[in-house]
Amino acid sequence: MQLKNLATGVALPLPDDLLWSDEHAWSPAVASVSYLLTGALLVQSATRQAGRPITLVGPSDMAWVTRVTVATLHHWAAAPFSASSGRFELTLADGRVFTVAFRHNDTAIEAEPVLGFPAQSDTDFYRLSLRLMQI
């Protein structure tokens, strides 16, 4: 699995055992249901054009990343989403490819030291939760 910064072309390898936790919790169909003053039911329905959440989480005993990887992700997430920045290409282990952005409305990156105390070295490991959205 990898996340590629489309502005710079730099690819960051990610563990293949990160799980897409909300893969089947989203539907492209969206609807608004309300009643008119006459009591009639009004249903407005459409297809979402973007915004599918992609939350990648690792179990506690696998999918660890180094402190350097966490720092790179934080640096990339600091760029606001625009026409020229904040866009990434996520390639999953099964070969599927998505154009994504960090979900700034949620906590985009959560990283917890595996050893339970702050890391000292760039090679120390973290458990990772990554919140992206398809654009």
C-alpha cells in the first residue's frame, strides 16, 4: 500500500495490513425526506459525486509505522486542499487506486507510540489511524 503526494510525486509506503474500516459503511445515494405544508411527502434524491470516507486503521499488534512516516503524514496533512495541493493517490494492497485528501473535518491522523511513551528515535514505531476521503 502507498500514498503518493500528487503535488510532489513522492510516494510513501504504508503497511499492507492497514484495514479500511468504513469501506462498506457508505452509499453513493443520498436523500432528503420532508413533509410539505399540505402533508405530502417530499423526497429529494441524488448521487454523491465525491467524499467517500477511507479510514485506514491498524490492529494493535500489526501495521506499525515509523516516526518518520508519521512526521511525513503530518507534514502532508498540513497543506490545505486546493487545486494544486492536498491531493494524494492511495494505492491499496489489492491494486485499487483512489484519489484522496485528508479529512480535515475529522482528526486526519492519529498516531500512538507502540511502547506507550513518546518515541525518541525516527525508527520507533507507532500505531496509525489515517482518515482520508475520496475526491
